[in-house]
Amino acid sequence: MAEGDRDVPSLFGLLQCGWETQRAIENGKVPSGSEKFKLMLSEGIGALESATEFVHQAAVFSSNEDLEEVTTTDMKYLLLPALLGDLTLQVMEGDRLETISRARAYLVDYLQRCKSYGITHEDPPEPIQADTPAPLQGKEGYVPGRLGQQGGVNLEQLARERQAKIARLKAQKQLEKKLEECGDLLNIVSQQQEQQKQHKHSLDEDTLREHTVTALRLWIYKSQDLVRSIDQETEILQMMKCKNSSKESDREGANAVARQPDSASSRPPLKPVVITKEMLQSGVFGLGYPSRPMITLEQFFEEKYKKEMDERRQQQRIAAQSGRRQGKEEGGE
């Protein structure tokens, strides 16, 4: 289907609105958290969502076609999920875990499309759910998968990751430099459309196509970095959620215990047993202190407790006998 048949100036206007919003936020032109920032972010996301829905309904792209079959005019709309994922990540209101999960889905969809069209040969990250448990951590707070057998940091793995990151940064810088030399893609497309309306000679299609592919490759690196950042934030948020749930469970358990009747309050009071140094020496360790103990401290306490209870029973019997004698004497009188 030709682009003019789909009211493309309106479609391109939606893409342009979302892309310019992404650039303004990335360059820090608007203070984050301000009302202007929220309004601009909402408009940008809305424009990209409308454009994405329109492209989906028009079946612009197909999973069984190659990049060569995609027209130069349509190719720029492959960027829609990447831009939408980047802007969605800037939303701070509502459930953060749900927001970053939605942003990750957009970015993974973009990487999957680029893989399908052969723009990249790297496999996209696996889709995950927002409620997937975070990796368990050991006693020292490390992630088990990143450690060696002796509990230390796997230096070889860290070195490989560092080299891969440096390589990605170099490739990303080269693509950014190439785009700067060619000029701003949005401005080029806008100028091309104006020239086509006026039936003037437009930019060479091969040059524009190469420029668009360069932008797609640049956003592959950006999307991969964003997905890594999202996965790290997801792990932190899930750990905090589990920690809060554990605290809530402990609090409910403590309240349940507090509501239970105290069985110790119904017991008769016991006479306190004071163990002096002399008692420990003579009763526990024997006369040959510090020789080998003859009985344990628990055994000593048990014997002392029995002795106290026997004395208490003896006192109760004497008091009972005295009361009976006094009653007989009073009766005899």
C-alpha cells in the first residue's frame, strides 16, 4: 500500500511528535517532575501509541518479509516501539513495576523486529513477567550466578562484560557520528516531504535509506542498554516488595502472639533463687574449685528448685496441722 493512501503526513506527524518529545527529555530541556514535563510526556506517548495502532491496522510490516521489501518511506516506523519504550520508562506515576515491565515489552518487541529483518543478529532478551521472582542472593548480598566457586567475584566474567560494554559504546559512538554527518533524520524526512509536495527533486533514496538503517542500528544499542537497566530496577523492586511482605507477615505474627492469653500469668509465683558465688563454688564445682565440675548448672538449678518446693510444702503442712490443733482446742473449751 502506498504511503499517500494512508494519510502519511498525519502518521509522520505522530512519529515526529513522539520522537521530538524523546529528544527533549533525553537532552534535559524540560525539568523532570514538572507539569510541563508530564504533559509533554503524555502527549508524546499518546502520539506514538496512536501511530503504532495505525501501523498495526494497516499491516505495514510483515514477519515473512525481508528488509529489502520494506520501502524507504515505511522503514522509519520500525522505530515506534523503541521510542515508545523509552518514553514509557520516564513515567513515574502508578505502579512502577508494571510501568517498566510495559516499557521492556516495547523494547524487546523492537529488538525482535530488528532480528527478524536482519538488522541485527543478536537474540533479543527473553520476555519476563513483572511478578517473576528476583534472583536469590547469598549471605554477602551477591548474586550467586556472578560468583566463582570460592565465593569471590568471577573476574573473568566481569572482564568479558566490560570488554563487551566497551565494544558496544564504540559502535554506538560511531553510529551517532555517522548520523551527525548525514544530518537530522527527522528534518531530512520533513524536507523530503515538502519537496515532494512541490514536485521538486528530493534526497537520493539510497542515501535516505542508509541513514534510516543507521538510526535503527543505533536504537538497537540504546534498547539493549535500556533493557539491562530495566532488569536491574526490576530486581531491586521485587526484592523490596518481598522484604516488605516479609515484614508485614512478621508484624501480623507478632500481633497474633500478643492476642494469645499469657499462660504464665495463671501459674503460682515462685520464690526467686539467688545463686551466689559461694553457692556456685560449693554446689556446682565442689570443694576443689576450679576442679572438674561434679554436676551441671542445669542440674544444680533443678535440685535447688526441688528443695525450695519441698520447703514450701513442709511449711504448708505445718500451717495446716497448727490450724487443726487450734480448732480442736477451741472446740474443747
